[in-house]
Amino acid sequence: MVMIAAALAAAVLYGAGAAVEQRQAAAAPVSSAGRPRLLFLLARQPLWLLGIAVQIGGFAAHAVALRSGPLATVQMLVSAELIVAVVIVRIWSGRPLGRACWAAALTVVAAVAAFLELTSPGHGHAAGQPGYAAAAGLGAATGAGALAAAVAGLRAAGRRRAVCLAVAAGLADSCSAVVTMAFSHVASHGLPALAASWTLYALAVSGAGNVLLTQTAYQAGRPMTTLPVIAAVTPVASAAVGIGLLGETPGTGLAGGVAAGLAVLIASLALAFLARSAPHSEPRNHRPAGRHHSGPAVLSVAAPSR
């Protein structure tokens, strides 16, 4: 119950933070894409800082959930953040969710519930605390994948750029989750153990990289491409790491594994559809992030940066 409550709290906080944060990131200049300068520009915006503050609260809840449960299960629960973000953006825009959007949201909930049932202790087993070497290796592997996708995206243009940057953001989120899981276990042993552990420094690096990659993906100027890709990649990558590499597999054998994978796929597709339903306007990338301007604000939403 602690895992479920903490993961759902993280989803609410992450979703709320993303809804306010992305409005500023989408208007940042393209010249700052993928550079630390982007974060300095955004840090001048009170609304963006508010979103980051809310997401820090989400990170604390996320860490508690990862300390209490398996990676794949926690990440599936946290994926509900997109529902929260889309609902908030819809309220801002004065456009309530339609029947198709509600159906997609309910599909996500049903798929997550099915995944929880299939991977619950009564039907299978979850891997225990991952070894530090394994966690470091998995974090490095997903981080390298995110970096490769980001480099490809920054060298590309148009739709390919948007897709690559969105994949990078989704992989970076999975990398941060793996590192956060290891960090949360070390933190339970006290501050001296934490200060001497690589997880503290890896979390700082992966967290900063995750924020930068996600904000860069927001800048791609194609929200109808980047948002669904981020929404789909994050739970799929996390489930692949948890089930495929950490041994968080259902005890019902191959059938249970296939059913759990199908639940992840269905949830990802429903999240992608829900992301496409978020109202948006074209980001004004030619304007400096620190300049206020008249006209409608960007109302797109994406997976949070963490």
C-alpha cells in the first residue's frame, strides 16, 4: 500500500508540475536546445520554477515508492501523471475532456490495474534490491541510449529531430528511475552511507541530464509528435529494464509475462493518444525565454522532467 500511495502521489505532483513547466520551455529560443543555457533561461521564469518545485515533491514520493516496490510496477503507476497533466491543461484551456479522452484515461487505469494484478506477490515475484553494480550498469546503459538519441536529434531536423529528442527524454526518465531506486535504498542507511555512495552523485548527474533533455524535447516545435513518444517510451523502457533485466517477472510463466507486456503496450498506446489530445499552440521559439509577450500561451503538455 505504501508503494501504491507514494507512486500515485508522485504521479499527481509530476503531472501538475509538467503542466505549468512546459508552457515556458516551449517558448525558449532554439539556439539554447541541449545546452545548459536553456536551464539558466528557464530559471528566470517564476512559473517554470514553480513547476520544478512541485516536481521535487513528486521526486520525493517517487523515491519512497521505488524504495517500497519494483521498478516496473512503480513506473507503470507513475505513468498516470499524464492523465493529471492533460486534465489540468484542458481546464486551463476551457476545453473539458471528450469521450475519447476519458476512454483513453480509463484504459490506462485498467491496464495499470491489470499489470499490478499480474505482478503482485500473490501471482509472481519481484526482484529484491538490485546490486549496486547491476544498478550502475543499467543506469549507464539507459543513459547512453538517451545520449545517443539526443545527439541524433540535435543533428537532425523536422519530425526526425522531434522523435529522437522524445526518445532521449523517455530513456533519460528510465535512467533516473533506476538511479533513484538505488539511491533510495542507500539513503535508508543514513547520511554517512549516502555521502560515500556513487548513487548521490549519479542522481545529480542523471537528474540534471533528464531535465535538460526533457526541456530540449519540449522545444522541438512538434508537440503532436514529441508528447506521444515520451508518454509511450518511458513506461515501455522502464518495464523492459524491470522485467527483462531486474527479474521482476510474474510467477505465472511465459503467459503471465506476455500478459504483463501487453498491459504495458496498451497503457503506452492509450497514453500516446491522451498526449495527442492536449490542446496546444505553436511555440514561439524565436522569442527569448525571458521576454513576456502578448497572445495565447502554449498549452501543450509532456512527460515531466526528473
